Amino acid sequence: MAERRVSRRYLPIAGAVALLGLLWWSGLYDADNVLAFVPARLLMCLGLIALLPMLSALRLDFAPVNAIGRDSLFFYLWHPLVMGVLVMTDVGPAATLALSLLLLALACRLTARGTLLPLLFGSLPQGSGTVPPLAKAPLPA
């Protein structure tokens, strides 16, 4: 869908549908009718999906966000272990989140500098490993 070109005349309609769904969904916070959440979320999601082609065409260059994108796999793979250890210390949910983000960011930066630690921790980018050249060409059998 992001590769298709969308007419700009539909963008205000898609934004209005997404906003309507968001307002409806947020108004149902204390509602007893669980089934009312489905159409509200559907409206919100369909409106946002219709905006995807426009959003994918935006090319924003913001270094901190780009760094998060590069390191997101490291955070994704290691957060269960770090958060699990912090949960066992009973520091509370807010402190667990804050400490896990801080520890993961620190570990990500420390492991990105060398070559051994990134290999051990799984944060070595694809294709960055050096392969030693062959000393001699293999002999035919």
C-alpha cells in the first residue's frame, strides 16, 4: 500500500475518520459495552492505514530516531532478560521500565564499539564481519 500513489483529496477524509475513531475509542474508556471498542478501533485503524502512503513518502532525517531504528533489534531481543531481572528485584513498574531502558541503552552503546562484544551480544550488523582472505587457491581434485 505504501508504494501506491494516493490522491491528496482523500487525506482529510482519512484523517477525519482516524480522529473520529480515536475520539470514540477514548470516550469508551469507562464503558461497559466491550463490543463498542471494536468499531471504534476499526475506524481509527482504517483511517491511519489510509494515511500510510503519505507518511511513508516523508523522508525525515533525525539522528536519535535513526539510531533507535538501527538498535531496535538489540532492545527487542534483550529487553525480556533485563526486565525479568529487574522485576525480581521488586523495584516497581516505573523503575523497572526506566532502569531497563537505561541499562539497555548503556549495553547497546558499550557493545557497539568493539568487535567481540557485539558478536557475543548479537548487535553486530550484517556484513560488517571481516572474512580473512584465502592464503592459497584450492587445488582441483
